[in-house]
Amino acid sequence: MDLRRYVRGLLEERGLDVNGRDLERVVNDLSRWTRRVYTPGLVETADGSLTLVSPEYCEPYHSITAGAVTECLEKFIKPSRILEKAKLKEEVRILDVGFGLGYNTAIAITEIRRTSPRTRVEVTALDLSLPEDIPPLPEPYRKIHGELISSLPLYESGNVRVRLLLGDARKRIYEVLRFEADAVFHDPFSPFKNPELWTLDFLKLVKEALSPEGVWVSYTSALPVRRALFDLGFRVGESVPVGRRRGGTVASLRCEVPELPRETLLKTRTSPYSVPMRDPDLCWDALRILAEYRISVLLREREASSEGKRALPRGSP
């Protein structure tokens, strides 16, 4: 696709005039975001557990540098506080957005059964499709993971029930708006590869499926995602870094969350790149979402530049 022509068309729709330099900046960012980096196939991660690289997104399902199991535990299970809630409640509910290989769900079930065997577990999961030849989890998660994958789209065992809704999550999310999740594991592919599930518009619907005391967790630290959560009324914090310099994101409507580093909070409030991604009718493709986002960033940059010039004292260069 000719990205320059595509971007020009969107600019014309908005009635915007952009100089050649700014157009190149927009196109260069789009080229970088849509570039395919990884080769599809089976990959061993840092903790010895396996994951896959998606042939569609050319991105691994889990962190290679943190380890697949480690990422599940440290970026989803622990910061969601689902184990603590399971000790206090007769039933806990989990919404798994981006079910992927089923690792998050299988590990959560195993850990809840270990710490609170009498607590009922209800999981609703969303994903476009299930990959073939899903690698098994290592012990102690292998048994439940194998039973889960072989039983889907519905897994029922004792006091555990898992329902997988396949297809476009932007459509199927309407089936779970009153789910009252104690935890949301938000785990699609990264915001610049799979932006359809990171827009303010989609996150607004996820919010409706979350209990007011529930906790939303994700591996991402992307500015547009954190800003969208702030704009939706969430308290937004950061989980412990695992496998990289920055931690993931923790958000809740009522519960306390770990504080964002001061510099990160400032960027989330002021950076032009913190403008949320949008998908007003939940039907745009990835390129349209990314292009519209980058154009919005450009407009924020222009606005900031104009305000800076107005703020200059007389005699300033």
C-alpha cells in the first residue's frame, strides 16, 4: 500500500493541510509500527517456557525476555490481586481479553485452586481465533492447560467454568457488559500491532464489564492506552518491571493502584503521543486506527507549538 497516498486521503477528509516534512514524519511512524519483526513459529522464552509467534501479527504471544509463565504471574495474576480476592469471596470472575494460548487463564485457575480450592471461578475469554499446535505449559500448569484447550469453547470442571467467545472482540464484548469482572487480563497483541483492542472506544466497553472494585491489568505501558484509562475515570498505576525497563499497567475505578513514576505521569498528561487511539464505530481496521492516531498526534504537536510561541516573552528568539 502507498502510505503517503493513504495518509493524504485521510487528511483531505479532515480538511487538513500538512507540509511535506510533517507528512513524512507521519508516514515514517506508520511504516515503523506496521513493520513485521519476528518470524512465525515456536519460541523458547527466558524462563524456559514456550510461546508462539503469530503469523498474522508477526509478534510473540508472550514476552520472550521475561518468560511466558513469568509474564503471566508477574504482569497479570499478581497485580490483579485475584488470588487475594479468591480467599475472601465465594466466586471470582475474570475477563480474559486476548485469550491467546490460554496461559493466563490456565495459570490463574491453577493458582486459585491451590490457594482457595472452594472458590468458584468464572472466566469469560475473548479472541479472534485459536492458533493451531498450542505448546503445553510446564508443571504445575500443564494438566489444567491441556484440559482447557481440548474442551474449548466451553470448559467446565468442578467449580471452574471457562467460556471462550471467538470472533471480533469489538462485537462480542457486548455479550459481557454486565459481567462484573473482579479482574480483566487485557492481553491482545501490542497496541501498535493490534490497535483495534486498545482504543478508548473499546476500553470503554471493557470498563462496563469490570466490577467497580475490579482491577484491569496489562503488560503494556503505552502512553495512548494509559491516557485512555485516565480519560475513562480509572486510577492508573504501574506493575513491577519484568524483562524490560518499564512495568505493565494496573488500573481500577475504586481500588488503590501502585503509583506511576512521576516522569511517566507527566508524559501521560502532556506528550502529544498520549492522545488515545480512537475507533468511534468499532469497525476501523488497524491501519486506519494508527493513521488517525498519528494525525491526532500531529495536531497535538501543532497545538503545543502554537501555545509555546504565544508564551514566549517579548524579545525571545
